[in-house]
Amino acid sequence: DQPTSPEPSSPKIPIDLDTDFKTFRETAILQAERSYIEHLLKESCGNVRIAASKAKLTREALYRIMSRCNFSPASFRTQKEKEAPETEEE
């Protein structure tokens, strides 16, 4: 019996072999960060304190990542949360 090689997983990001590895890697990391932060903010309804705690990040670190990804916590809040926005004390 010949060992079979596993089927290649379908990549979530497009692979352009004309792109150098460093650029590809940076793009892949940014896309992974965006996806992770987006899911985190959706789950926490845009509450940065809760999202940062879950990710084991400081709020400041999460805000820096959100800035890189062009995310605003307000866009993840439901109407109820938008009426009572997060305060600095949280």
C-alpha cells in the first residue's frame, strides 16, 4: 500500500505566484486579523472591552488592530447598544 498524500486544502486567500513571499505573507496576516477581529466584534456586539478580554489583548492593542483593519466598534453594535454607547470607564 502506497501512502496517500492528503488533499490540499482550498486556500481562503488567493495565491498569486507572481507576488513575492513577503507581500503574500503580509496580506495573509492582515486578512486573518481582519477575519478574527470581525468575528470577535460581532460576537461582542462591538463592545471593545469584552472583545479585548476574549482575545487577551489590551483595549489599546485591539484599537490599533481595528484601525489597521478600518473597523469601528459602532458598526458592530445592535440598535440597543448604539443607544447606550461604550464609555471610557469600561
